[in-house]
Amino acid sequence: MGGANSTPVQVQGHVAPGFEPVKKLFEDNFRKGADTNAQLCVYVGEEKVIDLWGSVDSNLEYDGDTLTTVFSSTKSLTAIAMAALQDQGLISYDEKISTYWPEFAQNGKENVKICDLMRHEAGLANPHTPIHPESTLRENIKKNAIGAMYEQETMEFPSYGKREYHALTRGWIANEVFRRVDKRKRTLGEFLAEDVAAPLNADIHVGFQGECSTRYQPCLEVPFGTVVGDSIKRSFGSDSSVEMTFGKLMKFLNMFRGLTTRPALAQYKDQDMKRIGPLFNLDVMRKGETSSANGNCSARGLGKVAAAMANKGTFNGVQILSNKAWEALHGEPEKTVIFGILPTNFTQGGVEKFTEETGREGYYGWFGYGGSVFQWNPELRIGFAFVPTSLHWYDMTNTRGKMLQQEVVKCVKNRQL
């Protein structure tokens, strides 16, 4: 990856009439070296208007059903699962976690509410005891391997405010609440498989249960040298695979150099734990339930779920949330900044309400480390899913996906004229 790609771009699939500009933009990402393998699936209402996949490797067994880790796009699946509990009257967003999980109340955590957790305001972003990857396996979760640790954990807040991005921990804690109140005592991943993925026929997995070597394309970070080189090209106005200039890249790196966080995951064998892509490609990570980050999904699968959310909980006659629960999930957004620079506007149910300044006005949901986007626009009834394998680790707002989203909105509005 990096610079213009001389390899023939293998883009397949279809777009509905009027959405050809989106396909061109999708193809351009490959030509300029921004993508190596990627999928894009978009619904408007219940119509699938875009179903594309592409690769620069003509020999690769990569298609529209290939699974890839989508990182924090998984957080919105967790939010939907928790909303389903609220739908059944099993939880309330404004209730304390300790109401459902009494042991959680230890060490000053007795007043932390469900909405605090879902807004990343629980004070548990940086655990004092890291979790072993094996502890995330479903059978070990059910033995309270993760729960026992968080029962003893203490809260800690950043100097700049209450909200601190719970990159991995939000999903682990939400799962502990979920499995305690679900009527069948299922984990969050089991619920998603049985009550969301199966009825929608959507290829989404949190805790992959099949043969890990099949239908999976590993994701990898773009090399540092490539990012630096292409950011310099961008600085001089040349077309580039990198979305920022060299100066902005340096500011970004300097900002994160000053942030200190404790690792949420314990060392696993001889794995380089700082290389996030290779780490989450491991079988143990894919089979576990880290429901903030380890979703194995296709864009087609996420697109169906996004379509259901764009249609206020129902798709093709399948209801995953009632209208009342949908409204509660999307209710009471609160704005504040994380990392000292990134504005957020999380609802009480834990999805972002994107505002005009983000370039995604009208969308809800979130995105994932390096590039994935899983969002929906209820006003225009757009369900959007973008799943790449090239991880742009330096891009905190997933610009590739944002540009595709903006083009989709233009096409939808032109269609309405």
C-alpha cells in the first residue's frame, strides 16, 4: 500500500442507478493505494443500493462474504444488545450497574449507572489488572473470569473530565451485565448470534465459533514509513493514500506521545501486543468476546443491521428493537471531548449522534480502529457499512468511510429530486 497502485483493481458487485459516483470513489481508494481489500454495503430503506467488494490481488479468495475484524464498530452491536435488554424491561439506562450485579459495587463503584458505562464515563477505561486473552473465551466469561476482576477494580478519571474512551473495557463490563440479566443467561455474543444475526441472516460474529481459517481476511496496519512518505506527498498537493499532511501527522503523533494508558490486555505468548491488527487476527482474540472490538463481520452483515437501525428497529419484517427501545437507545446525547481533541456526542445507549461539524450529520453509530464504519441515518433511511483490511491507524475519524458516506447522501438526495 502507498502511492498509486499499478495492480489492476478487482472491484465487483453492483450499485443501483444513481449511485455510480460512490462506486467510482470506492475504486479510487484502491487506485491511490488507500485500500488493499475492502467491502461496502449500503441500504436505503429496505433496498440494497450498493454491494461492492474489491481487492488489488486477483488471486485472493476475497468476496462480499469475507469476514474481517471491525474493531470499535463492534461497540454499536453491543449498544443494540443492551437496548434489547432495555426493550424487555430487564435494565434501565438510568439504573445503577450494581442493581443487576451487586458484586460490582465494591471499591466505590456502587453509583455507576448503565448510561455512564455506555457513554464511556464509568472511570474504568484503564484497568489496574489486565485481562488475559483466554479469559475472553465464552466458557471462561461464564466462569466469571472477567467479572471477578472488575468487581475488585477501582475507578479513575482523566484530568480533563469524566469521559474517557473505554476502548476494550466497555464491552467486557456490558457483557457481565448482559449475561446476568438475560432470561437465558446468555452472553452478549450468544444473543447477537441468536436474536440479531440469525433472524436477519446477517454475517456478524462477536465470539466467532467456526473454523477460524475460513472466510477471514486479516487486517494489517499501514507501515509507518508509507504513512510518512504519503503524508509528505499530500503536503505538496499530490494525490495520496494518506488523508493528512506531514505537519498534521506530526501533531497527531506528538499528541499521543503524551498520553499514558495501562494495557487492558495481558501479554499473550510472544505476541507484540502493540500491533493491534495482528493481535486481533489471532484465533484466541477472534473466538473471545471483547464486544468493544473483536466483531468479525462482513459489510453485508453489518449493512443489514444498519438497515434495521435506519428503519427504527425493523428490516424486512424482522424486528430487532421496538420503536420505544430504538428511541431510548438514541436518546439524550451528551457532547464532550475525548483524548483532549476528539468531540463526541454519545447517547445514553452508547451510540454517537453525529453533528454537522463531523461531516456525518444525520448518522448514528460509531466506527472502528483503522477504517471500518457501521452507521445509520434514520432521516434518509440509510444503512451504511464499510469494512476494509488496511488499517489507517493515524486517522481517528475514518476519512475514507466518511467520504463514501457523504457521496451516498448526495446520491440519495439527488434521487429524491
